Amino acid sequence: MSTAATAEKIAPPEIAARVADVIVRGATDADTDAVIALIGEVYDEFQGCVLLIDDEHPELKEPKTAFERLGGTFWVAECQGRICGTVALTPTDAPRVARLSRLFIAGPARGRGLGETLCQLVEQTAKDEMQADMMMLYTDSRFLGAHRLYERLGYVRQPGLVHCADASNSIEYVYTKKL
Ligand SMILES: CC(C)(COP(=O)(O)OP(=O)(O)OC[C@H]1O[C@@H](n2cnc3c(N)ncnc32)[C@H](O)[C@@H]1OP(=O)(O)O)[C@@H](O)C(=O)NCCC(=O)NCCS
């Protein structure tokens, strides 16, 4: 097959957001290895955090399909062609309440507004496509930088803790934000 014919068949990714040279696009299932590598690297930064794909996060093996099946979306950020960030949006059982999850930014890509941009993309999509008026999220108590980001963006930590029976012995906070 000629290169021209191939090029015609591969639609360019729809860019959902941009931060300087970083583009944000909906994930494909082919992104799975890069997504798992990124989240694995981030988990390694935190004492006791273990990423078990088959047992605890099988959805990462098909990020597009798995999140679409839930009625949501999984996005990736690409820095110079490499995946350097992820975030996901899903509905919840509560009417008009949407959930932000899987927010991970590679170390070298941090501190220039990408995390904030991904949160804003999720919130805008939740409003536009799910008619959500409230966001919620769970965050590991070890993720201190994320707590600062969420609080700066107007998320409020709810009372109580969630003790997860997972391999990371996670203790999670719940945050909500009125949209
Ligand atoms: C939390 C996390 C997602 C933030 O991503 P990020 O891209 O660095 O986020 P931002 O750049 O929007 O904000 C981070 C910091 O950079 C600062 N910043 C943002 N844009 C900036 C700019 N242009 N110049 C200088 N500083 C800037 C912000 O003020 C913020 O400062 P703070 O850490 O002192 O609060 C990222 O650190 C991460 O992946 N952490 C590990 C995993 C994690 O905790 N995930 C959350 C799961 S619930």
C-alpha cells in the first residue's frame, strides 16, 4: 500500500486541549503500554504504592474501550510524541455527579499547568456532555501535590477516609466540587 493511501486512512487525532507543545487527545486502546508505564513510574514515587494491572486495574489494558463502556472518556497528554499524562471522566450512580480519576503527569512534565488543564477538560466535558453539576474524586492520602492542585481548583475535601482493601493499603480522601 502506498504511503499516501495509508495517510488517507489514518485520521489525525482530535486534539482536546493543548499546553504549549503538549497535546491532549482521547486515548486509544493501543496506548495501553505507554499508559501503564507512565502510571507505574508515578506509583514508584510513592512508598507502598503498587500497580497491579490484572487484579486491580484491568481497565488500563483497554483505556478507550473500558472507559467508553462506563459511559466516560480516558484522555492522554502527549509531550513530543510520548504519553506524559492521563486523566479520565466517568459518570457516577448519583444523578448529575461525575467522577474525575486517573490523573497522572510524568515527573518532567509537571509544574506547567498540565494537571490543571486536564482537570478543566474533565470538568467542561462533564458539564457539556453529562449535564453534571458536581464533580467528585478519590485521591490517595499520599498524593500531596494532587491535594494542593484540587484545592486550588476549588475542590473541597469531605469528612472521613476510605480504607481500601488493595495491595497499596490505600487510604483515600473524597473531594467534591460544585460546577
Ligand atoms: C498532581 C499532579 C497531577 C499535578 O500535575 P501538574 O501538571 O504538575 O499540575 P500543575 O502544573 O497544574 O500544578 C502543579 C504545580 O505547578 C505550578 N504551576 C503550574 N503552572 C505553572 C507555571 N506555568 N509556572 C510555574 N509553576 C506552575 C502550580 O501552581 C502547582 O504548584 P504547587 O505544586 O506548589 O501547588 C502531578 O504532580 C502528579 O501526577 N502527581 C503524582 C500522581 C498524583 O498525585 N495523581 C493524582 C491522583 S488522585
